[in-house]
Amino acid sequence: MAMFSTARHTRTGWHSRSHALPLVLAGALATAAVSLIAYLLWPTWETAGSPGPQRLPVSVGGTLFNVPTDAIRVKIQRHSGQQERIDLGFAFPSLDPPEPPKRISADAIEEVMAPIDRIFLSIAAHHDTLAPDTRLRTIYSRYLEQDSRPGQDGLTIRAFRDSTPYGGEDLFSVSAPRLDARCTRDAKTPGMCLSERRIDGADLTFRFPRSWLSRWRDVAEAMDRLTVQLHGSR
């Protein structure tokens, strides 16, 4: 009886080990397969990452621009090739791409509301709409007051009539160097100006604070420099 019982337990233990062995082997093979796949798919770049291209060739309205990558304000626009529009920002007066924004708390927002130190530029395909200089002569002129007044350092100021689409704005003009800027007036927020120019199939719209008109020659030079840097022509 004792011998029979011992033999039965021996056979039972052998069968248990024989059933467990395939499971152990399958688990080992699965672990090895997962490890191999993870090794093949794991990124190979360094932690810091290699910097991308400093400038991108971008075509807007069939017109080629060489754009600093860090100056592009909209993340989805950070690619080369054809685009309908691209939005840029540059530090003024250096015209370098601005520093990345810092994370701030809600309590610190009022402390960082410093004057704008950037000139913004939007480049968009014009699709044969009115050119900026034509709009100035044929559209804006309809809505301007008859009288003009002198501004700083040779600028001429003409107000838009209140009942027009541009009511509450002023047009600043000067012929040498050429500058035409339509500006909102200071209110709860500082006034802003826009100045437009056309290059082939694209319109360039510059935006800057109205307060900068006290140094309008520097602003006009900055717009010319940016135009040359991005396209190589005025």
C-alpha cells in the first residue's frame, strides 16, 4: 500500500511539472519578444534632442520666404512647403526670434504686463485682392477726414470719420522713407498699428504698438530689414 501511494504521488508531481514547463517556456518567449520589439522601437536620439533647422523654406501664394523657425508663432505652421498663411513674431529692435514664453502663475500676470517689445508679421496669399497701396488710395481715402495734422518728425495724421468702418482709427503717412500705418487709438488697451505691403503672390501685414510711432524711422527700417531677410527683396 505504501509503495502504491508513493508511486501515485510521484506520477502526479511529474505530470504537474510537465504541464507547467510549457507555460514557463511560453512566458519566457513572450518576455523575449516584447524586449526585442521594445529595443527595435525605442527612440535612438539623445535626451536633449538635436535642434531642428533654424530656417524653413515656406511658399505663400507661390512666393518663397526663408523663415526663422523660432519666429513662427503657430506650432502647426512650423513646416516647410506651401502654406496659405504664416504668423511670425520678432523682438524689436534686434529683430531676433523672441525668447520662448515662461510659465507664470495667475497671481503674477499683472506684474508681467510689460509694454509689447515685438513686431508681428503675418504673410498670407492675397488671391488677387486689392493691393495695399490701391486700398490706401481708393478705399481708405473715402473714409478719411478732410483735414490732416502734423505728427512727430514729419508724420502726417488723418483721422477716419466716426461713422465709417474705420471709426476710432487714424492713418499715419510719410513719404521718405515710405510709411503708411492704420492705427487704433489708445483706450483700455494700447493702440496698435498695421502696415501692409505686397510681394508677388503674398501680402505682408506688420503690426506694432502705436507708441512706437515716436520712433517711426526705426520701425520703417525694421520692416524693410525683415522683408529683405525673409524674401531678399523689397
